[in-house]
Amino acid sequence: MSANNGHVTVVGSINRDLVLSCRTLPERGESIAATGFETHNGGKGANQAVALARLRNSVAMVGSVGTDSDGDLLIDALVSEGIDVVGVTRSNESTGLAVILVDNAGDNMIVTNQGANAALTVGDIDRTSETIRTADVTLVQMEIPLEVVAAAVAAAAGTTILNPAPAEPLGPLVLDHVDYLVPNRTELGTLAGVATPETEAEVLAAARNLGFAGTVVVTLGSHGAVAIIEGVIKARTKPPLVAVIDTVGAGDAFCAGFADALAGNASLPDAMAWGTACGAYATTVRGAQPSMPSRADALSLLPTVLILGTRE
């Protein structure tokens, strides 16, 4: 992938992450002892913005943090990555928080408190509409109010990508303005109103149930990703074998890589491959934002990503 000079606006959440390491994830009602504790910067929106900046894009962030010290820290961190934070508002609510459990296999459980993320409004989108309208790609997630998601994708004039996490059923008010929908298999099941699809046939059936006219790109963890257009699988990618340390942030890295490639006018299979390389790298580093790849990081894994499908 050549160096990118695309402009991407990210609309989404900004959190402080509290990460507890444990040997295994707890069962319902079980108390366990942590083996380690770390704090990181996070939030799906901020993670994706950081990755896009490290992949050499011009990035603007639209979101909300509190007036507390965590808010100060998170804004300073975004600025240090070269991200335009004019669209980040300050709320009287506390800054968003995520408590994350990560086991020895790298699997995780996450509980979030929206805090200031829930205070982002349609008015904030209106105030930043020029930043959204002039972006090559607008990338949105769902750790913010649904009406704000709808306003953001409607305001975009360039390519729109929605990462529906955490997922909830979506109607035409949102989906009619989205070009690429990027769920994982669990989120796809929620969107389609079915059990989590396990097989490729179930993934395909769930995607067809959405009634979505755009492209559905389903991330499948260690199995890669598939792209579905009009009920037909158009491309598949398989990730390289890497030493997985922590899967937190892998989906965010995929979305950022995918958006980065589309901002550079890459084909769908190539954009998926770049996203897959970014996501694979993220699993090799502990923490969300610390694991967001640079262009060199992703390039080191790109040759080992398997692309199966037609190049458009």
C-alpha cells in the first residue's frame, strides 16, 4: 500500500480503559484474582482515529469527553497523534470508561460506561458538518447515541463506513446513508435478529436478512473477513498466523485500515487485506490504542494476508 494522504473524519466514542489481566475469564457469579492491571486510552472512535493517523491520514475526530482530568488526558493524546480535535466537545458528564478483562489466550470481556459519549448531540454534528461533508471517508461507530449516528452518516458526502458496535437493530434512517457496514459475526446476528452465525452459510443468510443495499464486510476474527454485496460473497481474506496477546482493539484496527485503503481508492479486496493486516497486528500488542498499527507495522504483515476473490 502506498502512503495515503486521504482525509477521514471519525465520529464516535472516546474512553479511558481500565484493563485487568486474568488467567481465564470469569464465569457468571465467579470472583477471580487479576494477574495484572493497566490503564490505556480507548473508545472505539478514538482508537480508529489514532490508527488512521498512524497510517498517515489527515484525521478529524468528532466526539465528547468530560471536563475531568481524563478528558484532558485523552484530548492531549489525540493531539499528540496529529488528530484535529476541534470537533471534540467537553461535557459535564464524566469521561467515558471501559473496564476490560483479558485472559491468557487474548480473549476479552468489556463493560463500558458511556459518560460523556452519551452527551454527544445532533447539534454537535450540525456544528461540525463541514468537517464531515468534506471528508473522503466518514467512519462512525455506535458507542454514541443512535440519533447522532444517523445525523453523522446523513451529513457525509464521501464514502461512509459504519462499524455497528455495540450493535442494535438499524432502520433506513441510518442504513440508507451507509456505503459499508462492518460488523463482527456477533454484531451481524444482532442486526439481523438471529443467533450469532457460525458457518459461512449462516453469515451469508444473516447478511441477506439485513435488507441492506450496500456492502457488508463481516470480520471473523482468526478466520479473516468476508465481503457480501447483494447477498453474494465477493471477497474473502485470511489473516496471517501471529502470536496473539490481546484481541482488544483488533476490530478497530481493521476498520481503520479498511477506511484508510478506501480513502486511497483501493479495490474492495485490497481494502479488506489492508484492514486484515492492521487487525492482525493489533492482536500482538496489549491495550487498545497502544496496539493501533503504523503503516510500517501493517506493511510487515500485508504480504502474509491471503486474498480470495475478484479484484474489482
